[in-house]
Amino acid sequence: MEIFAGSMVAGLLIGLLFALIALGLTIIFGMMDIVNFAHGEFLMLGMYTALLTSQATGLDPLLTLPVAGAVGYLLGIACYYGFVKFLLRGPMVAQLLGTFGLMLLLRNLALLFFGSEDRTIHSGILVNRAFDLGMGVVVPATKLAGAVLAVVAFAVVWLLMHRTRTGKAMVATALNRQGARYMGISTERMNGLAWGIGGATVMIAGALLVNFWSVTPYVGLLFTMIAFAIVALGGFGSIPGAFFAGLIVGLITEIPGFWDFFTYLTGSRWMAGVSMTPFKYTCVYLAYFLIMLLRPRGLFGWKN
Amino acid sequence: MSEPLLQVKQIKVRYSGLPVIHGVSLVVYPGETVCVVGSNGAGKSTILRAVMGSQRAFDGEILFNGAAIRNLRTEAIVHLGVVYVPEEKMLFRPLSVEENLLLGAYCLNDQEQIAKNLEFVFALFPRLRERRKQAASTLSGGEQQMVAVGRGLMSNPRILMLDEPSLGLSPLLVDELFGAVFKLKEEGLTILLVEQNVREALEMSDRGYVLQTGRIVEEGTGAELLRSDKVQQAFLGL
């Protein structure tokens, strides 16, 4: 029971951060039907931004969040106006290969400037602190902060999209680009904003993640894949979808560990000796596969 | 007569590479209701889309209030006060009627003016007031058309361009919709109307143009065109 509660909580906490990672991907996809393969690289850059800012200034890693957000916003906008905008004129395959190329570019730039070694944050208010909630549930402060701030970020983005004039214009553009243009809404500007917000949220997620995850220039791909699974599960372009799908994916990653513990506990000879935990992400991709097979528009498909 | 509000001069437009509009000119004066009639495929909608810049005219000139707009972006043209209600309606389907209408006022900043316009639209189409919280996708075809026209009115347009507003509506609804358009005309709104419903459109319009395979073949006042042999033979079956 205790281990069950523990893995549930761990799954939900990491799930919220996964959701925040996927948020930008779903916003960009919803706005312009473009899959951004470089999404995980933005996350990686967010991790480096937080780590290097904190090392250079001596600030606590937690306080580097605004820096990561601002850098992400500017980088997203720069990528859109400097590059993606031109891809839109080409065929679908150009868009796919284009963001794939952006992924390679960003990764190799990171390799060039930051080197290939693993880097970790060793100190900070969050690091190595935990709360014991009883019932065997111990919550590391890093993950709790990640989860709480992910919820805050979702709330902010949701309010932005539904309460502000510009946000509503973004929703309108996502729903019907040409129709929105006939209302006087500039598609170009909305696309740029989507990339800005997408970049900001994912780099904030990176700044949270780096508190408990070491960073290398290659860290992005794993999270790109997780974000894809979440966006597919939640429905392409759906913000609430990304939120709930993130939680589900977080829980899914806990299943194999729980399974291992269960087989160990029951001493079951069947499966004993085969650890399932290394397959935790395989489970995520399996869920992705099943969703694409059974319900391609995701759980919260919203554009008809 | 005063200066024309909208002037289309000898425009030529291609559609997937093929020329479909071969040098069309038309003019709309402030306060006028002008219609372009013609059969399906004559290129009526193409003219409106060329004015909006969503389908570029490769030759000719388009002037709004004396200024050239042929090379402006669609959204910039909208901000000048040229509003287009497309044939496909292009509603924001999951959003409510009210949200759709408010998006129509994107160009405005004055909240009071927006509230006033919303009230005006609800007075024009009382049915939309009843359904204000309903998703646009749940409305009937006629109601959706009302949302599309209402949304077009929300930004205080200087010219309203309606593309086949009666398309797919039952005769009863067509009457209701034309009744509303007539009220707008009485209010002094400048309207450019494209219609297949030739009789109703011409009866309501001050002037009209007859378009056939991308060329204007006849023009005149609404009453003149209704009497003309060409119109009677081609469209009214007389």
C-alpha cells in the first residue's frame, strides 16, 4: 500500500513536469500544424540556461526560472521569424525535415559550447531536500517545486489564451487561420507568439528539470519523444489535453517500477529476475502507439 | 456624386494557374448597395477574395478610399474597414456565438463600442441572443450564417462584402437574411453583395454587375438589370 501511494505521488509529480514540457509542443502544433522536432533541444537549452546562470551569478537555480523563460521566449520568436516562417511556404516534408534540422543544429551548437560531459546541479534550496508526507510518501523538494510551478504555468497560459484579447486571437487562429485573418488577426504574429510561449514554457520546464536531472547536449530526444506521446494522447493542440495526458504518462512511467516491486514482494517465479523498470519509457511509447491506433485524435481532440 | 469608396480597376486573377478573372472593373460609392450576380463559377467570389488580398490579383488596381490596397496583407485591409463574410462562413466552431461575435471586433479597442455593436447584432438577429452561449457548431445553417454576418458587423465596417449569404438556406431563411441586409442598407452601410439569388439581390441593390466567365457583361441599376433581356434569359428563366 505504501509503495503504491509512493509511486502514485511520484508519477503525478513527474507527470506535471512532463505536461509542462509538452505544453509548448501542443501550442505550436495547434497553432500551425507543425511538429517541432527541436522541442527537446529547447528543453536542453533551458537546462543549460538555468545551470550556467546559476553558476555564473551564484543565484539559486530556482531563481533562474525567469531567465530561462525570457531566453526561451526570445529563442522561440527568433526561430519562428528567422527560420520556421520560411518553412511554411514549402511542402509538409520540408517542415518535418526543417525542424529536424533545427534539432541537429541546436544540439550540435550545445555540444560545441557546453561540451559533452554530464552536468548536474549540486546545490540550491531545493536540492537534497524532501518532505515526508507519511504513508511512505517522501516527496523530493525539486520534484514538488517542478509540479507546483508546472500547474502555475498551465494556469497562466490558460488565462492568457482565454481571458486576453491576444490569447483569444491565438485560439481563433488555431481554429481557423483564414477566418481569423478576415477578422484582422495577423497569422504571422500569432505564430510568432506561439513559438515564443512554447519556447518560454519548455525552457522553464528545463530549468525545473535540471534540479534533479543531469544535462548533456543529448538529453532532449527522450523528452521530445515523451512530449510527442503526451500531445498525441491529449489531442494535438489541446492545452487541457496536455495537462491530463502528462499526468497519465507520469503514472505510466511508474507502472514498471511498481510491477517489479510487486513481483519481488510476492516472490512470484514468473517474471522474477526480469526487471521491468528499465522499460518505463517503452511503456510510454506503447501507450502512444495504442492511442494512435485506437483514437488518433487523442483524448481531448478539440478541432472537430 | 462623391468619391468612390471601393474601386476595382481591370483586375486579373488566376486560380491554380488558370486565369479566371479577365480584367474586371467595378466601383462602389459610400452608402450604396451593389451586387455582383452571375452563375456558379463565374468568378464572383474570386473578385471579393482579390479585394481582401487572400487571392492576389496579378494585374490591375484596387483602391479603397483612394488608396491602393492590392498589395496589402489581408489583416491590414480588414483594419482599414473592409470586412468580408466568406461563403464558407469560417466560424470558430467550438467557440460560443458570443465569442465568435467578439472576435469580429478584434480591430476595435473601445469596450463600450464593442458592447454597443454586440447589442446591435443581437437586435438584428434576436435568435443569436437566445443562443449566445451555444457553440457555433451546434447551430443550424441559417443561424451560422447569421453569426457570420453578425461577426462581420462587429468591427464597424466601412464596407461589408457578403459572399453568397443565402447559399444553402431555406426560402424562409433567405427572406429573413435579406431582410436583415436590407435593414443594414437602410442604416446607411455600404454593402457589396455577391449572389446567385439574382432576383432578391437585384431588387435590393442600388446597382449591379452581371459577371459571366470572368468578365462583366452588363451593369446598371438593380431595376434596369431586372428588366434586361440578358438577365431575364440567363438567370430568371423568363
